[in-house]
Amino acid sequence: MKASFKAITLTMSMLVTALTSFAQNAPKVAGQITQSGNKPVEFATVTLLKAKDSSLVKGAIADIDGKYEFEQVKQGKYLVAAVSVGMTKRYSPAFEVAASSIKVPAVTLEAASKTLKGVDVTARKPFVEQKADKMVVNVESSITASGGSAMEVLEKSPTVTVDKDGNISMKGKSGVQIMIDGKPTNMSSQDVAELLKSMPATNVDQIELIANPSAKYDAAGNAGIINLKLKKNTSYGTNGNVTVGAGYGFWPRWNGALNLNHRNEKFNIYGSGNYSHREQQQDLGIYRSISEKNQLSVYDQVNNMHTKSNYKAGKIGADYFISKGHTIGVMADLSGGDRNVPSFATTRIGNGNRVDSILKTNTNDAKNWNRNAFNLNYRGILDTTGKELNIDLDYAKNKDAQHATIYAMSRDGAEKGFLGSDTSRNNQPSSIDIKTAKIDYIHPLKNQAKFEAGVKVSFVKTDNDARFDSLRMGNWVLDENRSNHFIYKENVNAAYINFNKQFKKVNVQLGLRGEQTHITGTSVSTKNQQEIEVKNDSTYFNLFPSMALTYKLNKDNTLGLTYSRRIQRPSYEDLNPFEFYLDRYTKESGNPNLKPQYSNNFEITHTFKDFLITSVGYSHTKDMMTQILESDVDKSTGDTSILRYKYLNVAKADNFNLNVTVPMPITKWWMSLTTMSVSYAMFETVVNDNQVKLSSAGFFGRTQQTFTLSKDLSAEVVFFYVSPQVTENGLFKMKSMSSLDLGVSQKVLKGKGSVKLNVTDVFKTNYFRGDFDNAGRYTSVASKWDARQFRLTFNYRFGNTNVKAARSRQTGLEAEQNRVKQGGN
């Protein structure tokens, strides 16, 4: 039996070897379809034609990387033709197939253009494009986004919503991983919001919305990944662009940016710099009622804040082309800023029928931060089959200095009698060191298949020293109850494998990622002038599978199915047991006991003629992290009326969503883009030892109408509406929100420049209202900001506009840099 088995095995091995040898010896024709910027054209239609009469020999669909292959081609002279939706058909030079395989030079497609009634109309990129594994938003196609911030661009992207605190959700789910040029920002949600609000929108080229990322990406991000690709200058020479803009709402704001790129045969050097000054008015109202022991206590607080922030950033990098296919590069990304928030709060305290006392609180909160990130990278194309090796070494240093002074004074209900006052201050310096190294390898296989694998290791150390002092008898005295020194160390070791195969009509991608995490958190506090140290140490390992299937039913219909398991780790600052006081009765704090949240995400997508994009999704999240209002006790006075806004783990959350995106030309001069999302969410958790179960349906809709009035003049109208629903952040029952934006754009200076004027939130309807009710404690929040703004922006491109773009690197600072708090909100 064993002998027979060996004989069969040997025979089959010889047969497979012979067939493989035959297939390898048969001539093949292979190549790639690209577009401007040397980017691949996904799923382009490719045909092999006889050079003599252009008669059809074979047809194929390029894969996601624009690559195609024709097998067992007979000897003779041929040429290749390629075409894709919205692009002009192009042909390769004629070539001859003999005994060996042929690699055809890349065929580059361009956007189609046509003449309309004597006016030359060049097709620009559509605002939204659906790719195999992501949706792409072309920012430059939006007029109303010009002159604004990257955050305002993001708010206009399909299926994306931004709440009152700057928390970003996609398809009704929070926990989105924000990346810039493939590199995570590593900030908390509040500080990501500040960064994106400070970054000029004109710096952004594209926004990639990746609902279920492959195993190649870090597993962080409950709702997937949003990657902002910044503009890069696009043969040899120098070019660049400059942008200046100004706006006015309740307060002024302005920004400027410069991008430069120089390339020759051996080097590519690039750099950019930008600066923005932003002022914002915010009016925050918090109404609370507490029912205890048959007594009702009411706290009615109004807080006025005037935020001033400055943001500056610079990036410089160089690539050295060692030889064909081998490049080494260095990059330094430096940014920093400051923020000052004076606020004035008045809190009326009583029983609902009368006001017993009034608390007035003046707070001056200031923050300075800087981030320096450095990257050394190598990219090697190892052979003619396309084997590729990428290596990234990264180091980032983040520093943050926050300090505040709080003065509180109480008077009686008539504001005549003085009841007392107190003054406190805090100083909270922090630093975060991040070191990462990663290696990615791509191995093309036969028959349009590809194998990817990689490893990554990261080390993070954060140091947060929060000191609170109280002014007593003219002297500053340490407040031991609130002061804390928190040190956090984390090591994550990860490896992944990913397989991609293009069949005739089906593209399959399967991946598996493993991550082992070891964390240590040390909290040092002082009690009675004695240091007390509390240390938490834990290690855990997780597997994160991912899958994506794309099936082209026919030329008009494509189906997609994706699945991924994700993790969202707490930001480093949210693990720090700090406390920040809005007034004596309202504060925000960190939570060293936060656990990571895990989610399983499914989605089915249907695309009709690249025109109607529909998706249905479901996600289940365990231990979802969100900021929730809970009652607290003042450790010094024993007061039980403290309201604390703190990150907690929600036991579980389920989200169902239906999304429809319709980019549709109404006429030759009128383009419409409408996005609608319907979701149903359910939450279960415990707050202050009370069970909380909440559920609600929600609707989000946005329509963008673009009008091409002439060759150089265009206009745009954007309107969005959010229905009442339960929010993931805070579990508030929110009321509806909406906004109308208008804009016009005029090309100048022979098309090299543009002037754009727009106004946002014309009717001042973009503000938040919501409430949370639990166990006799009711809280209502109303937040208004100067959403209505008038903005004017000028952009000018200069130099050689054919300079190839600098390489877009996805460095190793992926999941780590996205969890750093910087800038504030």
C-alpha cells in the first residue's frame, strides 16, 4: 500500500512538473495599465490585437494593480489596447512574440475630453470613485471644500459623519483609524479633530474610505480606515503650488501652504510647509437634574469659549534611485502648534423652582505641542516578475505641555451675597516616544495571483505627569487627590499574510494578521506626602482574519463582499488617570482600566455602471470605548453632584447600515452626487451600577450639486441632514442637524490659478442637541459653534507640471501615531 502511494505521488509530481514546465515555456504577454502619476488603472479592459489588421486575439481584465497577462500566445506581431470608464482608449507600440515571453511597456490612459458647443470641456475626476476595496473621494472636485480645513472636506465625504466633539464615524460606526499618506496620526479623536481642523483643505488630494482593510494594515480601527492622501507635485524638473486663504465666521481665520518638488535622474527631493491661524466661538449649555432621597437638584450651566489655535507643519524628504527598481529614501515630518481657550461659565444651582446659588468660573486653558517624526525606507523591485521588498524604520517624538488656571466664585441666588471662592491650577506635561520597524514583501504568482507577507514590531513609552495645586492663604498647595504621574509602556509584535487572485470575473483576497501585545501601566500618586505606586501588567495575543471578494456579474454590475476583525486600543492619554475641570461640578478624566474593543465587520457592496453604489453592512463590537457622562464624588469634600465625562467600555454594540451613493450627470453641465445612509444601532452597558439599554434608527443624507457654467467658471451647492438618533459617542439621544453650503470657483492666470469663494452653514442649522437619562440623573447638552463662515481661497501652480510625484510611503508608524493626543480640541 505504501509502495503504491509513493508511486502515485511520484507520478503526480512528475506530471505537475511537466505541465508547469510546459506552461512556463509557452510565450506570455504581460504588462500594466497606468494613469497620470504612474498610478495603476484598476480593472481596465485589455485586448490583444494582431498588428496587421487589429483583429482581436484575446481579451482580459487587468487586476487591482492594473496588471494583465495573456498566456500561450502564438508567434507573430501584436499590439495591446486598453480602455476604462471615463478614460480615452490607448494602444501600445507593435511588438513581436517569438520563443520567449514579452513584457509590454506600460500603457498610460488619460481622462477623456470633448468639445461642447465651441467650449473645450475636459473631464475632471469624479468626486467619488468606487474601487475594489475602497471608495475614493477626489477632493479637488469639490468647490465648497476649498479654503476650509481637511476636517470640513472629510465631513462632505460619503458615509462619513463628524459629531460635536470632532469624533469621526463611517457608515454609522465610530473607532475610525485616521491615516495621512498611509501613516496613522496616532492621536486621540479630539486631537485628530484639531489637526484636521488646522490643516488646509487644499493640501488634500484624495480621501480613501476603506471599510474593511486587508491584513496588510494594522488591525486597529473598529470602523475601518480613512486615509488622507496629501497633494504631491506630479520627467524631470521642478514644480510646486502655493495656496493662501482667509475666512470669517464669528472670528477670523487664515492659512497658507507651499509644496515643492524637484526630480532628476538619480534624486527626488520634495518638501512642504503650511501654517494656519484659527479662532472659533463655542457656546456650551449643560442642564442637569439629580433626583436623590425625594429631593431634586438642578444645575443649569452656560459656558462661552473662544478658542485660538496656531498650527505649523513642515515636511522634507529625498529619494535616491540606486539603480532601476531600487530606491532608498529619508523623510522628516515636523509639526507643532499652540492652543489657548479662555472660557467663562455660569452655573445656576437650585431645585428647579428657585435658584439657591450661582457659580461663576473663569478658566484659561493653554496647550503647546510638537511632533517630530523621521523615516528611513527602502523599496526594491527584485526581479522582472514584480517581486517587491519594502523596509521602513521610524522614530517619532511627541511632546505636549498643558496648563490651566481655574477661578471659581459663588454668590447667592440673587447674586448679592458672596458665598466663597477658590483658585486652582494644573500643569500636565507629557511625552511619547515611538519606535517601529516593518518589512513587507510582495511575491507575484502565476495567473494574476499575488502573495504578500510582512512583520512589524513597535515600542511605545508615554510619560504623563499631572500636577494640581490649590491656592490657600496666598500659597500654592499640592492637591494630592488629583495629581498623578502615569507611565505607560507598550510593545506590539505583528505578522501577516495576504493572498490575492484575479479570476475571469472574480477577485479574491484573503488575509490573516497576528498581533501580540504587552503593556505596562504605572501610576504614581502622593498620599500624606508618601508616594504610592500602582502597576498593571498584561499580555494578550489576537488573530485578525480578513476577506474581500469582487464578482463582476456583467459589464454594468459588480458585487463585493468583505469581512474583517478589528481592534481599537485606547489612546495613550485616555489611559492616563488625569482630570480636567470645566467648573467645580463638571470634569473630564482618563481611565487606566480601559480595555481594547474588538469588532467583527461584514459588508456587501453592489456597483451599477460606476454610477449607483449600494452597500449593506453589519458590525458587532465588544467592549466599545466611548466617553460617557457619569456621576462622581469629590474626594476632598464628599460632594456627590459631580458630573464626569469619562471613557468607559460599553459591554456590546451592534450596528446595521444601508448606504447608497449616486454620482449622476443630470445634464452635460450639471453633476449630482447624493449619499444616503440608514442605520440601526443597539447598545448595552452599565453606568453607575445601572443597566443601560439603548437602540435607535438613524438617517444621514448629503447631496452635492456641481454646475459647470463655462470653461473657467463653476458653482456648487451642498446640503446634509442628520436625523435624531442615539450617538455612539456618549450614548446621547441627539436631535436633528443640517447644513447648506454654497461655493463658486473661477480659473485665472491661464488655468494655472484658481479663486474660490464659499459660505458654509448658510442658515446656522449645524449645531448639536442631545440628552442622557440614567437612574435619576438627567443631562441635556446643547453645543453651538460658528459653523457659518465666509471663505476666499487662491491657489497657483508653477513650474514643470509633468514632474512625477514623490513616492507615497506607508511608513511603520501606523497604529501607534494614531493614538497620540496632540493639539487638543
